[in-house]
Amino acid sequence: MVVPVTLTVTTTAAAATPVFTPPGGSYSATQSVTITDATRGAAIYYTLDGTTPTTASKVYSVPISVAATETIKAIAAAPGYANSAVGTAVYTITTPQAATPVVMQTITITEATTGATVYYTTNGTTPTTASAKYTGPLTISSSATLKFIAVAPNYSQSPVRTVTDTIQ
């Protein structure tokens, strides 16, 4: 005797996978992320900690502000549908580096001898009358060893004077 067997196959279509706007990627500013789903009547559930969302996860209702690197995962659930596949979007927020201020120092040389000409170097070498002639304040943006001499008619050349300027 043959035993009749009834086979019932039930196929339930899955809800559409949630879509993230803007899509995951690298951005230089905070992003306001919306999550939508094409399945009519679907509720969207999401996580921000990298875990797989379930219908017990947080329900999406307002855009999510992403200000730092973050992974958003979401599923859609709708009556008469199986839960959707997990949608994932990874956002990398990189902020531009702040500008580093350049420290500048102005150095003024004065010579008491009338008619004297001052010659200088900024690399630590001994100045001569062939070195740069001082004509006004010097602007220095990095540490330097300034050496200078004064030369005047009817006078001997001054001794080399040294100033070390350290800029941090």
C-alpha cells in the first residue's frame, strides 16, 4: 500500500535590502544618512556597532548623523515578507588637518658707530664684507645662528658678534 504524501512548499519573498543615502564612502564632513526601502510597509531596523540587526534592533525613523568613522547595518521587515538581506554602509570621515602656524621672528641690528655698515650671515659662518649687507629688519622663520660685523671708515672692523635665534 502507498501512503499518500502531501508536500506543501511555501515561498515567501524577502523584503528589499535597505538603501543608504549618501552611500558609504570617505567624506570630509559630517554626513546625514537616510535609509530607505522599496518594500511597501517595511520597517527598517539598524545597528551602529557592526552587529547584524534584527527586529529587536533600533527602528530607523530619522536621518543618522555620522561625524566619525562608522559602520551602519540595516534590514527591512514587512508583513508577508521574509526579512531583507543586511545592507551595510561604511562611512569614513576625515577632517582636514589644521594649518600649522609659521612662527616668524624679526631681528633688528643697530650699530652705534655713525656711518658703519653691518654685514651678516644666518648660517653660522663668519661674515665678511662680501656677506649680505644689513639694510633693515631680518625676518627669520626657522632657528638660525646670526653672525655679524660692523665696518666703518677710519675704524677697525668690529669683532664677530653672534646671536642664536631658536624658533620652536
